[in-house]
Amino acid sequence: MIISRIILDGLAMSLFFNFSAGMFSFVMPQAYSTMFPKEIKQAAAPYVDKKEVRRMAVILTAIYLFVFLFFGVSAYFSGAEGFWNLFWTGYIEMLFVNFGDLLILDCLLRAITKNMRGFIKGAENCKAWELKEWMKSALPEHLIIWPLTCCPLAGLITAGVVNLMKLIFG
């Protein structure tokens, strides 16, 4: 495990993932409202187009696949060996993506969009836009759910991608 490479890869993928997701939130804001706190989801629901939500899901899936593939390819070329080294490499790198999501999307993007009237139709005056209310859902997601589900999954995928590449390329 090369800690400096893990940190740089984690930062790079955090920026890629969060700015990509943030950019698409401006393109399809109603679809992204389905990932916001409950009060905003409910207020925006009548204006949400199911086709746009499917399109957003496809875009996010592609971004995640790129991130996982990048983690695996980077770990392969770094020469990392052994399941646990590869697992912790992917886990730590996804932790960077997670904390970037908390800072960039849940703090910065929320602060920018909360004052944009009509950004999410129907949710303009929701109390959930306030930082304290927003963090009631964001903090458990990023401090408990992600570290216990998404980050271990990223570690397993990273280890799997590297071992698959070793089988194919030797």
C-alpha cells in the first residue's frame, strides 16, 4: 500500500465524482431532488419526471463504475499485493469520495442552491434547506451508512478488479 498514492487517488476521484454529480444536479435538478431530505422529496414529488430519474440513475451508475474501475486499475499499476492491502486501498479511497460528497454536495451545493428560487420546483420554502435540518439526514448517511456499506463494497470491488486484471494480464 502506497499511502501517498491512495490519498491522491482518493482526492482525484472525490473531485471527479462530486463535481460530475454536482454538474448534473444543475442539468436535472428535479431528478436529483429524489436524493434530498424527506421534506424536499415530498414537496418536489409532483414535479419529478420518472424518465429523468432513470436518466440520472444511469449517469450516476456510469460515474460509480468509472470510479471503481479507476480504483482497481490504479491499485494494479501501483503494484499493491494481497487482498487486505487492496481492500483497504479501495475503502480509504471511497472514504475520500464520501467526505467529498459531504463537503462539496451536502454543504457547498446546498448553500448555493438553497437561495436559488425555483431550483427545485415545489420545495422553495422547505425547512429542510436549513443547514441543521439538512445535516440530520446527511451526517448519518456519511458517517455511518457509507463507511459501513459503500466503502467496504469499494474495497471488495477494488480487490476483485485487481485480481481479475492479474489473471488476465499476469
